Amino acid sequence: MTESIWVWIIFLSFVIFALMVDLGVFHRRAHILSFKEALFFSLFWVSISLLINFIVLLLWGNQKALEFLTGYLIELSLSADNIFVFALIFNYFNVPKENRHRVLFWGILGAIFMRLFFILTGVALLKKFHFFIYVLGIIVIVSGINLMRRKKEEIHPEKNPVLIFFKKFFPFTTNYHGQKFFVRINSKFMLTPLFIVLVAIETTDIVFAVDSVPAILAITRDAFIVFTSNICAILGLRSFYFLLENLMNLFIYLDKGLAIILIFIGIKMLISEFYKIHTGIALLFVLFILFISIFLSLVKGKNSVKSL
């Protein structure tokens, strides 16, 4: 059963090992990731996720494997919005490109523990209070509506309340010091701007988790499947960021597609007591909306280029 403590231990051990190799071997020295390097690592993490999906299929059957794949695709698609916000934060703070991977690494490490907390709490509440599924459904629908109405220029990293707190109560330098988050200057312990960026990334991910975790709980209430599909998606987020950072403005309709997906998932949760939408149907719907939004974005971009 996926509730076995051993499957959790094995998966978490794998994640820790993979992150240690990633930071200690492949990205030991700060450098700017090339397109080829970002593509390689993106394909690597996707392959790892599909391998885990195959293991789930062998151990627990078709339904669990389908739930994993659907949850993975939902989180991966929602991560596209994360990538845009991360790029905005990096550009706002003028973070050197060679230091961005280190920030994303520690940001994702923190996100793993945050996601674990959200998922276990969400599953526990759903098991104890059945009506909580309607609360989550409303949260997801509202998130979708807000995403549909939101304009990209409405995001203001400088208004992050946690960021304001750190700037007010902790001394920090105005200059970057390589990949260091903390420095000692004249015997005084100080935070670097890179730490401030890390705080912005972490708190932003908490906001995204409020959208993505309930969305996957609409697919399955198996905590292990929710957690593994979620973490597999965010593990590849760093590579996808460097792969797509120069192409993000091309996908102008992706936000609308993600909003439609969130609203659909929220409705799925609200009507689950009366009518259960099969996981396979949900998966096909997600794929269809993603395809349409990306296709329309590419067509719009192509027409814009021709008109110049």
C-alpha cells in the first residue's frame, strides 16, 4: 500500500540524494546554464518522473499510475506560472544569472517541506471533515478566476510582507557576495540581497502551493501519490526555468489555459459527491487545454512577427 512508511522513506531518500548530487556535482561552481544544459536536465527530470510513474504502475496498478501522471501534469503546467514570477523576482533584484540556480535549489528544498505539510494536512482534513472538499473546491475556483483576471504587471515583489519584515528588522548588504546568503562585515552578521531573493521565492511558492496542492487533491486523496507527483514536477522546475526564461513572453495565452484548468478542477471537487469525473477524462482535459493555449500562443506570436 502507498501508505507504507517504507515507500515514503525510499522516495525522500531518493530526493535528498538527487539534490545532493545536483548541487555537489553538477552545479558545484556558479555558472550560467546554457540552453543545451537546461534542456538536458529538463529531459532528465521528466524521464525520472516517468520512471517513477512506471514503478507506481507496477506496484499499485493503472488507477494509481493515472492519478500520478495527472497530478504531475497539473503541477508541471501550474509551474509555468511560477517560472514567470521567479523571472520577475530575479529581474527586479538584478540577480546575476550565475547565482539563480543556487537560489532556486534552496527555494525548492524549502518547497518540498512546505508541500509535505500542506499535503498531509489537506489529506487529514479531507478524511476527518468531508465538507472540506467544498472549501478546497472554492479555493481552486477562486484561484482560477484570479489568474484569469490577473495582469502580469500586477505582481509586485517589493510588497511581499515577509520581505518587508526581513528588510526592517535584519541588517543586509546592498551588494551581492557571490552565492553567499550571509556575510560578516566588520564583525557584524549581515544578510545579502541573495537571501532576500530566497525569501521572496519561498513565500511566493507558498502562495502557489495553495493553488496546486488542492488541485491535485481533486485527482486523488492518496497522500503519497499527491506528494510524489508534486515533488517530481517541482524538482525539474529549476531546469525548466533556464530553458524557458527567454521564451515565456511567447506563451501569452498560457495563463488563461491554466485558469480554465483550475476552474475545471474546482468544479470537479464541488460535484464529486454527486458525479465523479474519471481521472482519465481529467487528464485528457488538462492536455487538451494546454495544447490549445500553447498552440494559440504560437499562432499569435507568429502573426505578430509577420506584422512587423
